Amino acid sequence: MAVLDPQPVLLIGEPREDYTLIDSGGGRKFEAYGPYRFVRPEPQAMWPTTLPDWDADGAFIPGSDEDGGGKWQLEPNVPRDGWPLAWEEVRLTALNTPFRHLGFFPDMDPVWRWLRGQIGAHQGEGAARALNLFGYTGVGTLAMAAAGAELTHVDASKKSVAAARVNAALSGMEDLPIRWLVDDCVKFAAREVRRGKRYDAILLDPPKFGRGPEGEVWKLEEHLPGLIADCRRLLDERSRCLFLTVYAVRMSALALGELLAAHFADLPGTIEVGELAVREQSGGRLLPTAIFARWSNVGSNPGSNG
């Protein structure tokens, strides 16, 4: 029986070449994505800034509603078609998107590292099989593939999957065993269950709200429980792990942990909950970015990948 450990775990992203949180405060954050520096809104940064001035190459100006909107104001030196970055052996293109993101989520760094450790510890017959739902531009997919896993990458956005394939080519990983699928994640998981498929590792990074390629509506609070139930059916006692991250919701990590505990009661292993945070370079403060719950099965036995 999977045991829920209610003590929170803190996973911290440290400053690095591809991304650094330089400073934060006053409801904003000052970040470096490689050579370019940007200011974006950050409601959780309620403290005063450390640095007196932020010399930025651009800023995202939010719209009037809390659910989105806004625009970038960029200096002429910022490439409008993006610029190259690297996370370990993964190469990618950073880009100022209309949704205030820059083409990948750098606070996922400790998650990708943890998953790579799980994949590296796989002892089953053949390569570990991993599933990345809501895979966006594929950095997590490529991070796991580089660790030796066979990947299935699913995202409802055709544009995001195309960008992920470009990142694979930039990384020299276009020939790795990766399935790139434009699909509704809920429908895909349900089909995989009906097909009797199984995976060794699953990563879920769902949005608060989204739409599938055929207009399917995703609402986190409404649809996450059913998706977790199907993900459980895609795992078994030989599987290694599942990692779930959630952003921008009025929900606790413990609630996510109890959701996993309800569906993983018949599997061995441990369920942990906690927060993702990024360490600030200027003052050393930790800026929280997401909550998570993860299941791991350290004692998983070798076996067929079926």
C-alpha cells in the first residue's frame, strides 16, 4: 500500500546559465533567460526588492483581468523569433510568448532531475517507458529521453508539439524513441487504458484551464481526479513513479497527495507532497512557483515492459 508522507518537501531550482531569478519583490520578478533579462508579474513576491534598479531587456505588462491578457514591451535587441538556450544536453529556443511564458518552465528543473534519477534506476527488461502529459515544448520529454527512456509526449497544442520537435532536432535527439502526439490528454489516457498499455514513469503538468485540439474543455478541479485514476491504471507494481505539478490554483499540495493516495492504495511505494521554488540570486529568497505530489516505488521489481 502506498503511504502518504504529509511532511512537505521543498524542491528548489538554483541559479544556472539557462535561467536565473535575479531579484523579486513588489509583485514582480526579474529574470535572466540566457543573455536576456525580463520583468514579469509575480503576485507572490510581496516583499521589497533587493536591487535598487532592474535593467531589463523587456517586461510583460498584464491585462486588466486576472485570468490572462497583456503584452510584452521589448527592447530592439531581443530577437523576436527567439534565441538558443540549453538545459543540460537539451537544446531549446526561448521565446516571448503572448501568454507571458518564454517557451519553457525553468522551475521544473528539480522535477526533471528527479525523474532522470528514477529512470536511471529502472531495472526492468528494456528501456523505461515514460509518458509526459501536457508536455508543452518538450524539455521534460527530452530530459527523460536523454536518460534512456522511451517517451510518449502528449499536448493539445499543435504549435507546442511542433516546437518540441524542433527542440529535439536542436538537441540532436530527433532519432530517439519519442512519440509526438497532438491529442487531448484525458482522451489519450483513457484510450491507453483500454489498450492495456503500461508505463514506468508519468509526468503531468496540467494547466488550470485549457482546450483540446477538437475544442475539448479542461478544468483542473473537475477533470484531474479522473485523469489521475486513468494514470494509475497505466502503472503497476513494477512502475517507478508519477509526478504531478499544479500551478495558479487555490489548492494545497496535501490535497494532491490525498488524491494520489486514494488511487494508489493498492500499489507499493511512497507519496510525497510539497512545493517547487526558485532561489533568488540577489537576496537568496525562495520564490514559490507550484505545488506537487509524487509517487515513487523504490522497490519496483524488474519485469517486462508489456
